[in-house]
Amino acid sequence: MTIGIWVLGDQLWMEQAALEDFAHVKQQTSVILIESFSHVRERSYHQQKLVLVWSAMRHFAEELRQAGWSVVYETAEDFEAPLRQWIQAEAIEELWVMQPNDRPFERWIESLDLPCPVRLVPNNLFLWTRDEFRSWAQGRKNLLMEYFYREGRKRLQVLMEGPHPAGGEWNWDKENRKPPKGNLNPPEPLWFEPDEMTQAVIDQVKSGGFSRYGQVEPFRWAVTRSQALQVLEYFVSDRLPMFGPYQDAMVTGEETMWHAMLSPYLNLGLLHPLEVIQAAERAYYEQDLALSSVEGFIRQILGWREYMHGLYHYVEEDYPERNWFNHRQPLPDFFWDADQTDMNCLHQTLKQVEELGYAHHIQRLMILSNFALIAGLSPQAVENWFHSAFIDAYDWVMQTNVIGMGLFADGGILASKPYASSANYVNKMSDYCKGCTYKPSHRTGEKACPFNFFYWDFLDRHRSKLQSQGRMSFILKNLDRMPAEELAEIRQRSSQWREQFRPQGEG
């Protein structure tokens, strides 16, 4: 039987399941990779995201050829036409595809009526299979990530001393929340100059009219496994030692702090999560690094990343449409153009996203998602923007992270309470408030920070729902102590600001 393998753009690993099964007969097995123009027009993707994916695909195709595979690389308006032509030209009798990570794309593949049958093989780019996560989740009263993370540590024997966690604690988060005080001097991230192949993709994106969002140059991301491994090695040696204490801090002009910058490469398949975890674990034992930094980093991958992927495939298919608070406000224009907001924290973060397609997890959660939540923005509009804007974004990444974690639109399937806060958190964990026209201490008046009046308005509007969230009861008591005149002004200011979000002409 003649087998053909379709390698998707986020499965760029030589040992991915479909390729691995035929590595012994690679010269007799045809492989195809396809760039679909219509697919990338579905959203206003960040231009650097398009460059990253297409350049990584082209480099991977060349690596496959050098390894002895027979490779066809197509650029086309859609996926289906080149697939059909290739199947007929190569006389393929069965098409193998490793399971897509994203549900909509998997459903689309299953709906195809191709000249040969399609076999979807289990995805091996994660540490938990879908079935393993389902077995863990079924029958549980709650699906807290902490319990999942502990189970993962035990299963893989990561940072374990026999049956016990290294250092006697599972979670060292309390050591990793230092505000950015004093002179912080993080090392520069490891960047790369575009080679000829990447430059050709940059030119294609610039001239192709696929998207106008984000700066396409300078483009400095890794596009090969070799480069991604260099980033991993550099992170472990130069950034991991100080990653923990300041992983939540935000500083003007410091776009990446001590963060790993590995998520784009993990999500493309250029790196495997286990090798990243093991590299950090080795550093703990061999370089005598602080356990808080190493555990905090490993939790992001073995904990959050695996958990978000497992939960994405576990929840019902209507999850993307959840809207527990019934928030309907449209996305403000300044999400697409940072210069349209005078809130410094939003401007700094959104400008950084425009330039890099990147912001670290606290900027995403406590600046962008927090604002969207308390301002009452539509969860679907916010998720679409996150999916479009970030270089590491995919459907499986953003559905649970934005709908669940960031906006609590799932009503608590993922998080134990909404991640809502006033300006106090932003002022504590960043230097953004120093350069802002608004005052983080003001809830009312002309200088009142929108994070403040939106926060209290959010609590007021949704009091009945929030009352059922046990961890919110103490905060809601503070709402009772607020003078009626102050609350009235908070409601008024919030309403006036939300009116600015409406598209021109909308009633």
C-alpha cells in the first residue's frame, strides 16, 4: 500500500507520530506540507506569526529532504486542491495525518471526501494523551490544575525524591511573586537574523495582503529546531536562574524579562515538552539553581500547558461560545492600535504585542484579560483577538486560556474565581502607573484609573453571581462599605467608557 503523510504546520518534529511509523521506509513514503492562503485570511493574524509558521515549515521540509524523505511543498489558495492533486499524482492509497491539536481543523479533515481514506494517528507532541486526561478528569468534583500537575510530576518522576516532591513542597509560587523594585537588568533574549528562506517569506507576507496587523520586521524568532534548541540552552544557562522571583513582574522597556520565549517553538513542534522539562530539571541538580525558579518554570509546561491542552479536548464543543457574565461589549479599537489608548499599562503591553507578537503570561492575564473582563468585553471578540495577535496562539491555546482562565466565561470549569483586580495589582507588579495620566489610587474623579472604576462596577453588576464564588465574599463586603455617591459615579464613568467601545453608528 502506498502511504502519504500530510505534515501540518504545527507538527514540525522528525519523531512526530505519522513520520515515526514510516521512518524505516522514508524513501518510499511521500510527504506533503501545504501553505493555505485562505486559511490565514480567516483572522487578522500577526504578520510575524505568518512568517514564523511558513518559514519554519519551509525549513522543516528541507530538513526532511536532507534526511531522505520524498517531500512535496505546496503554496495554494486552500488545502484541499493540492491534497487531491498530490494523492492522484503519487497514487496514494491511504493518507496519514497526526491528529491536529485544534478541534475545528480536525473536524474539517474528517469531513473531507478524498480519493483515499484518511487515518488520524494519535498526537505525540504532548505528555498526556486525550484519553489519559479524560481518565484523570472523569468523576472528579473539580478539575483544579494543581492536582493535575502533581499527578504529572509523579507519573514522569519530575523533581521527585521518591514519593515526595523535591524540597518537600509541590508549589513554590509564593517565592515567585516579587514586584520589580530596584535596578533589574535581565539578559537580552536570543534572537536570530533572517536567512534567505525566511527573508523570502517576509517579502511574501509584506506583499501578499494577508494581514495588516503587527510589525513584520524586524523578525528575529527562531525558525528551525537547531535554533530553538539554542534558545532552550540559553534560557537554562542565562535566564532560568532568575526566572522565578520576577516571573510576574512587568517593567517598561523590558519586553521579555527572564521568560523563556519557548512557547512558539513548543507549539510548532520544534521542541518537545519533555526535553524542555528535563533540561530545566538537570540544571536544578547540576547547577544548584533555586528550586523556586525551576519548579515555577516546569509548572508552566508540565502543569498549565498540558492541562490547557487536555481540558480543551475534554470540554463540550460549545465551550468557545460560553459567556457566563453575558458580556457583550465590542472590542475597543485600541486593541488593534495601541496608540489609541492613553492607559499606559495597556499601551505598553499592546505596543509590545504589535512589535513582537508576544507578551508574558501576567501581561496577558492581569493587563489584557483583566481589563476585558471588568470592562465587560465579549469573550468571543477577546479570544479572537488573542488568537490573531499572539505568535504562539492556536485554537487549543486560546480557548481555555482566554474563555476560561482570563475571562471566567465558562463559569468556573477551569478557574476557582475570576482573575479580576483593580489598579492596585498593576501598580504593585509593574512600573506602568508611574508614566500614566490616570492615578492608581483614584476610584473617582477625572484622574480615576479605569481599572478601578471598572473593577468595582464589575463587582456591583455581577454581585449575585459572584456571591456564589466563595473566595469573592470578602471583597464583596468592601462593596457594601462604599458610599452611595461614590458607587453612583463609578457606575456612570464605567457606562461612559463602555459607550466609547461601540463602533461608530451603533446605538
